[in-house]
Amino acid sequence: MLELHLGPMTVCPTILYDKDSMVLVDTGMPGSAPAIRELIRQAGVGEIPLSSIILTHQDIDHIGGLPEFVPVEGQAPIVYAHKDDADAINGTEPMLKVTPERLASFLQPLPETVRMLFERTFLHPSRPNVDRLLADGEILPIAGGLTVIHTPGHTPGHVCLYHQPSKTLIAGDAMLAMDGKLKGPNPSATPHMEQALQSLKKLIAFDIETVICYHGGRIQGDVTHQIAALAGQL
Ligand SMILES: [Zn+2]
């Protein structure tokens, strides 16, 4: 788990790696890529090539850094996302929660090269940004097995990822971590809260010891009990 400080907000992209390849889950805000690369370097794994990027969903604080990870030439990482968010990530549909005005306010302070790269990637794309669509229940052959769990509600195509070898759930924004506890998703950013809480029921079946929330970081201990309580199953 990486801790990326974006002004007042801290977000937690996750990396999974072995000696040959690395996977990055979520990419921060527009312009975040250099800071993420620096965190990877500080973790001592900066030499390992980035082979894949998984986007848990379409929100700007998750996809914003993507353009700078995809070189115009040379070996690009494979980008994964669920089909129900892929159109927004590909720029063929508007992003669900970011108005053009708000997007402009994010982009305006950035260096022109970063801004242009973002616009070329998401606003006037010449090719799809998503290379592979994720399906509910599929186990990606990444880091010893990464199970995709479709958890709509926060966005239609939101996914959580379960890493079986470490019994870790990468929750994206399906839950928040606050004061050492798991909380439901942020109400102001979750258009379908009822569905989002229904989605949490799917997580109870997994043997989870650690949850990484993109907002709030790592929670360990009685996490399954906490998830069941949030899903109204206790
Ligand atoms: Zn988020």
C-alpha cells in the first residue's frame, strides 16, 4: 500500500509485485504519476517493470494519474477495468461525477504537458484506455491470484480485489477506513448507497484478514465482522 498525499487528502494506491513484474491498483489524481513512482522507488521496488494497472472504478482520484503511466511508444502496461465503468474511462461517455467545470478546476493548476496528456487520454481519445474488461468472480493470474468482485453502488463498474495469498481485500471506495474501523462508502460520492451496501454482502464469503481502503488505508482484525455489520447482516 502506498500513501499518496494530495493536498488535504491522502489516498492509497496499492502495488503487487514479484521479481519480474508489478501491478498498480489505482493511479491518483491528474499529475499524480511522478509522486506514485517516487513512492514505488522508496519502497525499494523501483526497478521492477509495471506490467498492469487495475482501475477499481472511474472516479477522477483513481484514474487521473493513468495518462502518465501509458507511454506513447514502447511497452505500455495492460489497463484493466470493469465494463460498466469502461466507457467513462475510455472517454466515450462522460465521467459520472465530475462536471466539466470541476474537471477544469483540477486541470488548470497542472503543467501544460500533464494537462494535454490528460485531455488527449480522456477527452479526445484516439484509442480505448481500457485493454481488458474485468468480470465478476474472475481470478486474474496476478501475484498468485487476484479475484475480481463486482461491487456496484459507488459507481456502476466498481470492483474490489481479493488477494488470496495474503488474505487482503483491496476495497477501492466500497468502504472507507476511519478511526481504525471500516465505514460504508462516502455518502456524498455514492449515488446508489442501497446497492453499495448490498454489494458489501458479496465480500463476507471471503476469508479476509486485511482490508486496504483507498481513503483511510489499512484495517486488520475482525474485518469480516465489521463488513457484515455494514451490510446489515448481523
Ligand atoms: Zn476515491
